[in-house]
Amino acid sequence: MPADVYLLTGYLGSGKTTLLQKWLTHLRVQNENVVVLMNEMGEEDIDGEQLQGFGFPVKKLLDGCICCSIKGELTEGLREILNSLQPDRILIETTGVADPIDVIDTLTHPELYDRIELKGTISVVDASRFLDLNSRFSSTGSLVKTVRNQVKYADLILLNKTDMVSDEQLQRVKQKLIELNPQAPIHTAVQANIDLNRLQSLKRFEHVRDAEAVPTVPVQKTIGRMSTMDRLKQSLGLKTSTPSLYNSIETFSYTFTGPVDEKKFEDFLYDLPKNVYRAKGYVLFHGKKELISFQHTDNQVLFFPFENFGPKMVAVFIGEGMDQEEIKNNLSKCYAQPDAEAPCQ
């Protein structure tokens, strides 16, 4: 029997990992053979550490996006999982800037097509940020394209963080989602809560890719595709003619050398410039014994106690055109004691 594959997509900080944690908790009591495949853009794995302890194998693809730069690794990773673990289900969480079209193309590789069955794509949407992310006035063209594709090619949309918006804004977001994808059911949620049985009963749709077939939604016919020449240029690190969000996104990490002041660190996160789309990692607050997992988006900062001391204390930043030295310098000022300050890592 082919393994059932579920693709979990959504922009940075939308709540994908939170949903995945709840899903794994649900699957654990069903005694199924499940494997998780996670994609992180940077060299440091942050979200994958959150999934340790659920009792399922976690395969990690780091330092690239499975929709483009490391597509071959996705194929190889799936082949290895199928041969060695023989799972019933494979849950794939993409990086927040992945275009689902290219990921789905990879899942139809001739070596895989008879060994896996894509049950559906779940898109997690941040209700508090979607309208801005979808606006060409406040976002780059490549960002708008990626965010729209994550909605357009979803088989189920989880509209998350609805407690952070007014009823009027929520209706505006829903209307835009319906315009982009009139077929997929929309489930509203807070903290990614959903009837998890719905995820496992997904039905795939034949999504319309021709712009002329849906005149109310302006979409390029070649959206999400790269020419052969552009793919070759991309593999060589050269500029392509097709805008790609992954090409413009950058990441870097900072390794803490000691505990930081909680208030200074929280202020630092809230003061990050708008071109830092996401920050996450593990930090130790001065005077506290437990490690803290932190998550930052442009309108939210969250701290969670993290009992596992396995992860190293590190911060990962994702954005466009970031001044890395300035961010690292500001971060070094958060140390609890002056003599604990350290040069940038």
C-alpha cells in the first residue's frame, strides 16, 4: 500500500508547527507508523526540536527550500523514508516561503508516484497578517505570489489567529481566500485548534491553473513555474528572470553565550525592523532555570517554557535585506550582565 502524504504549508509564523504538534498528539493514540519531514531555511533547526518526544521519526531538510534549491533532497529523503521506515503516513511541513506547486511536482517524481499518495495540502493562514501579505502595496511581488499560491492550491485552509482580528477584518480575509480558492473548505481557529479527523479525511481538488478559467482572480498562466534556463541559472546561483521569494529571502543565526535579560530581549524582538519576517529560537533568561522557546512575527512575540535542554541557545532570523551586524549588535546588548556580553557569533 502506498504511504499517505499530507503537505502542510503556510507563510512564516502562521502556526504550522503548532498544528503539527496537535496532529501528532492525535496520531500517537492511533498506533500508526507516522514519519514527519520538516524543512527549515537556515542551517539551524528550531521547529524540529519542538517535535521531539512525540514518538515519531523526524526527518529534517535544512539550509534550503524544498520547492526549489533542495528539491533533489526531498526526493532522496522520501525514498530513504519509504525504504527504511515503511510508514503509513508522511507529514511534510514546508518552509514558510515554499511554493506548493513545485513541492507537489516533486512528489510526482517517477520513482515515487506508485509508493506515495498525496492526500491533500493544508494551508495555514494568519488572519492578522494575510491582507498585508497579499497586498502589492505592502509586500514584494514574489511574496504576494507565494502567499497566494499557498492558498490557491490548498485542499483545506486553516484560518488561524482569528482572535487577533475584528469580525469585519475576518470577513474580509475570508472573502479574499474564497476569491483565490473557491473550492477549499475554510476552518477558523485560534492556536491552530481544529477537529483533527478533518485533516485525515482530506479530498484533493483539481485546482484551476488557467487564468482565463477564473476571470475574477488575476493569475499568471505560468505562476509557480520556472523555465529550464531559469532553473539552471538558479542552480548556479545566478539571477533568474522569474521572481522567487526564496531567492530574495535570507537567514542567519546568532548563538547566545549566556543568559539574557528578559525585558531587554522582549523589547529587542518587538523593535526588530519590518524586513525581519520571522525570528525564533531558544534562550535562557537570567535567574530562570528552564530554557525558553521564543517565536516572533511582525505583530506578535511568544515565549514558551521548554523542558528539553538538548537544543543549543540560538536565535534564527528570516527576512529580506536584513542588516545582520546591527541586529547582532543589538542582540548582544540583551545579556543580563555587562561582562557576559560577547562578540557577534
